[in-house]
Amino acid sequence: MMSDLAHVVVERSGYLCIARISGEIDISNAQEVSESIGKAVPNGIPALVVDLTHTTYLDSAGVKLLFQLAERFRARRRKLRLVVPHESPIRAVLELTDLTSMVPLEDHLNDGP
């Protein structure tokens, strides 16, 4: 998926899907990013990693997108992981929200459930 601000690439590795989002997620494209992830991730996948390593900006619409994704996966008893390096400009934004109580932030992408 390509928009003016964000680029989403989803790849599958066995039972795991990895959605890599680069660029900016804001009110102008959050819905489009959400739909791209929804279309690319199979319904039966037990685990999704959202790699935000190359996400440079995230506003409240982007945070809301992640909350909705976390709730959807929790309701279906599936695992969601977020990769946000410590030096990332969006890490502080996510740490200030309650999202970290639902989905822990990982510093780097590693294999496994």
C-alpha cells in the first residue's frame, strides 16, 4: 500500500504476519493504513507484528488505529506485537498512552511468537 505519507508492506512467515509501516500515520491516512493491514493480514493468522521502526510520525488517529488493532486481536485471542525502537520519534507518544498495557513495545524485531 502506498499513500502520500505512509507505506505498508505485509509479509508472512509461517504462522506470523509482519506489517512494516514506514513514513507518517496521521488523520489523513490512518483509515487507509488500517484497511491495508486488514486486507493483507489473513483472518486465521495467530500472530501479527506491526513493525514501526521506520514510522516517523504518529498522531492521535494513528494511536487510535493501534488501539483498535490491539482490541481486535485481543477479542479474537490472537497475539499482537509492536516493534518500536527506543530511539524512535514515536516511542514517547506510545509510552504516554495506555496502549502499552494492551500491547508491549519491543525494541527490535525478533522471530518467534
